[in-house]
Amino acid sequence: MGYIVGQITATDRDPGVNGIVSYYLTGGNDNSTFSIDSTLGVITIAKPLDYEQQRRYDLIMLARDSAPIPQQTQQNFTVMVTDANDNPPVFYRDTYTTFISEGAVIGSTVIEQINASDADRGSNAVVQYYISGGNGSSTFLIDQFTGVFTSCIEAELQRCDCLHADSAGC
Ligand SMILES: [Ca+2]
Ligand SMILES: [Ca+2]
Ligand SMILES: [Ca+2]
């Protein structure tokens, strides 16, 4: 807030008070998000911007002289809001619980898929998945991109320290 978005200037050829210009924001200023210095024409942010709420503002500016019967001119000023990475990924479910037989085949899917969404845009919204704890002996793997859980698959045995003592290579 207080960040300068831009400045508008207008000239008026009349001398004296008839040529002193003041600036006003007369339209498109949704939720009073912007303010303008009426003397300098400097436009600043008055309320926090939120790309996820509003991406564009079509402001209408007015330059008016100070004559008793003033003259004025209107100008459009478009503000495009760009995305910042201000949202974390959110899982679709609070918890995931699954039951797996101790005789399950290595490489079988444990949970169909875990999924999270991210309200940002572009690379700010690309979600990758990791197991960050509770996976002692690297019993499980997660596909970083799809979120699919599996028990250790045979091709990964060299980097999986499998719990199954009877599994080849472990
Ligand atoms: Ca936001
Ligand atoms: Ca994000
Ligand atoms: Ca954002």
C-alpha cells in the first residue's frame, strides 16, 4: 500500500486560476482500491491488491481546471494486476487413510492418489508431492507429479531400503 501505480498530467493553456489543474478518480475504482493526489496526479494503492479476486481495474481519471465554471477532460487508466505466489497448495482432504495387506505386491498403489490445488497461476500453482515424514526405511514412494503412492517398486530397490526382509535385493 502507498505504492505508486502511475502519474497522470494534463496541461491547460489558460493563465492563472483558469489553468490550474486538479485530478480526480471518478470511476472504476472498485472497493476504493486506489487513491489519487489531486494536485500531483499521482495514483497510489490504498487497499491490498488480490490477483485471485480482481485482475483488472479500468479507472476513469478526470482533469479539471479551477475556473468558476470549470472545464474538464476524462481519461481511461487501466491497471493489470499480476500474480504473486501468495497461496500454498491445499489438499482436497484433511487426512488420507488406507489399509494395505502385509502381503501386498511391491509396486502396488497404496492410495489411489493424493491431490492438492493451488489458487495461484502458472508456475506459482504447479504442485509437486513429497513424503516429508513417517516413511521410515523408505517403505513408500510418491510420484512427485501425480501424487500416486506406491510401495517400493523393484526398479527402485537400490535406493529403497525395504522393510520386507524376504524381498529380493533388500
Ligand atoms: Ca492473492
Ligand atoms: Ca502457490
Ligand atoms: Ca496469487
